Amino acid sequence: MASSDYILQLVRQALDDFDDKPLEVAVRRAVRIANLVGDTEHARLSLELRPAGGPAKQR
């Protein structure tokens, strides 16, 4: 599991970037942080936000 300091750093970065980045980026970060702390209830949020049908976006 990630250290508390690392997780706090991620949360601070996410909050600092909230106004400058698209909401989609903030949600992905929140899901990653939830995964790091073992919060599976909130980590499932990523599944609920994916568009229904069709293939996933290519990066």
C-alpha cells in the first residue's frame, strides 16, 4: 500500500489542478487515489463513468 505522504501529495495535486484540468482528469485521479487506499466502493466510480457501448477510446 502507498504511504500516507504519497497519497496526501496526490490529493493536493488533484485539488490544485482541479480548475485547470478537465473534470474527466480529476475523476480518473480520484479513482486512482481510491484504488491506492483500498477504497473499492469509490474505485468502482470509473466503471460507472464509462460511456455505454462501443469500444474503449484508443490513446
